[in-house]
Amino acid sequence: MKIDGTHYRSIWREADGTVRIIDQRWLPHELRIVPLNSREDFATAIRDMWVRGAPLIGATAAYGVAVQMARDPSDASLSETWEVLHATRPTAINLRWALDEMTRVLKPLSPADRAEAAFARAAEICDEDVEINRRIGVNGLEIIRDIAKKKGGGRVNVLTHCNAGWLATVDWGTATSPVYHAVEDGIDIHVFVDETRPRNQGAQLTAWEMNHHGVSHDLIVDNAGGHLMQHGEIDLCIVGTDRTTAQGDVCNKIGTYLKALAAHDNGVPFYVALPSPTIDWTVKDGVREIPIEERSQAEVTHVQGRMNSGLVGMVQISPDGTPARNPAFDVTPARLVTGLITERGVAEASATGLAALFPEFAKAAG
């Protein structure tokens, strides 16, 4: 996607072999591009959310393996790298998928051949992610077109939660891909962007994306979504996912479940943009089986922003000594999901719906 007319991906490899990322901790106030030079750099970038979003986490892990293979391509190094990177974020299934895929490709090779093969497969994973998300956009565009037609060409209002934009993937985004395709299609579309406490990915990332790509949008507080739905100001919700079960339960940023409840109560379609690597075919019950990452209390008790001085810093918003809970994700049951927008089409949020689009994976999972 574009930043003021210039195309970027969220992660890429330079001609000299250096892997670079957009360090998202400083957005929206500063655009910082940094190199990742070691396995430890990649682990830190994933754990401390220099990169975030399930697809991008997976792509970053793949390049992390490649960089380590260039340093030490031994079996022990490959195994240790899997463990080090897997420990960084427990919820997003793409991380494990990417690490397993890199191991599958590299394990049969001699150590001397591993580095080149690792960089090649990491690049392929990135390109595959871009194409998956492009196709999600094409399939989601049909939903937006239908709504626009029913409204006689009037404005289509979309509510998002968290950032499932191109910054959360390699390019296009998941939940935002249908929006970007709608803009290219000439549809009058407007996005209501949840701020998404406590990390404020909506306010800091989605709004930044919309602004720099020229998409009409408003930033709203998380609790405003239900009110807007009650008053007919939301035509549909589209969110992303960090892990989806074989039954269609969706794990996404904390607060997604509440949006789905509000949408259900008000008859607003609630769609999830779902890249197939995000499906965990081994999990049936999302509420009970998906591990929910509990992050630092400081993300709740403090807020990052730009001061009056112009410097970016942290501000404490709670009393000294007040403890905080910070579950990073929640699970939306399949019964609240209108449909799953995948690269192969729009599926019903159910075991039958997913199996119809991905029979090979459903069969392998038993």
C-alpha cells in the first residue's frame, strides 16, 4: 500500500541482504524504518510489538529463521530458533505456522544449503501473504458492492476494530483489503476506526493508514460502536483475526466480542477477514482452548502519545498502586459471525463452511 503516494511493504529484504521493517511503536507520529540483524532482534521485534498482526508476525519469524541460518545453519540452531521465536507471542497461530513451515523446508537440507533456501522460502511466504490478502479484498469487495447497491450508491459505513490493515500483514491488510479495493472501485466508503485500547492500534495505525492512503474515516472511542449501530450509522463490521478454530470461533483483539454482540443485537452484518494460515484446525472450542496472551499492566495504566513539547512519550493515567489486568485477545463465538472472508471466498462461520472452502486441510485435521 502507499504512504503519501510511495509504495511500502511492512517487511522487506534489501539488495544487500538486510531485512528491514517499519517500527510500528513510533506510529503515527514518526515513520521509522529499522534493520533486524540477528535472531534476538527478530524475537524482540515480535515480542515488543515493533511488528504486530498475525500475518506479519509469521512473515517476520520466517525471516528471523533465515537470518539465523546465515549465521549458524546447524540442526541445533534451527531447533533453538523455533523455540526462541515461538515463545515471543502465544496467541497468533501464524507464528507457529511459519516456524513449522521453515522447519519443514530446511530440515531435510544439508546445513550448507539452508541459508539460501531459508531466505527464498521467507520471501515466498511474504509474497503468498500479499496475494492471500489481495484476494480477501476482492471477495470482500462483493459484500460492499451489494450494500452500496442497496443504498442506491450512498455511502457505505464500515466499522473496524484494532488494526488489520497492511501494517498487520505484508501488504493490503485483511479487514482493510476490501476497503482499499472499494476505494479503487469508486465506491463511496467511510470507515469508523475504533481506538482499540489498550495499545491503541486503531488510533495509531489504522487511522494513520486511512489518512495516508486517502480513505474517508473517523476515529471513535471503543464504546461508541454500539451507539452508532443503534442509530443506523454502521452498515457492516469487518475485523481481522489472530486465530480461528475449525468450528469458526474467532480470536481477535480484546473488545471484538463486545462489537460482535452489539452488531448481533442491531442486525449489523459482522464479517471476519480470514487468511487461511490463521485457521487452527486442531482447535474446536475457541473460548476454552485458545491461549490468551496476558500482557504488561503498563499498557493499561499508561498511554503513549505526543507531548506538547513534540516528543513522543508515556503518560500514566491511573493512580499509583492500582493493579491492572491486560488480556490482549478475546474469542467471538461462531454464532455471532455473519461470514468469514477468505482468499477462496466467503464461508459460513462453521466447521461445514470452512471445510467446504478448505477440504484438504479439514480432511488432514480429521
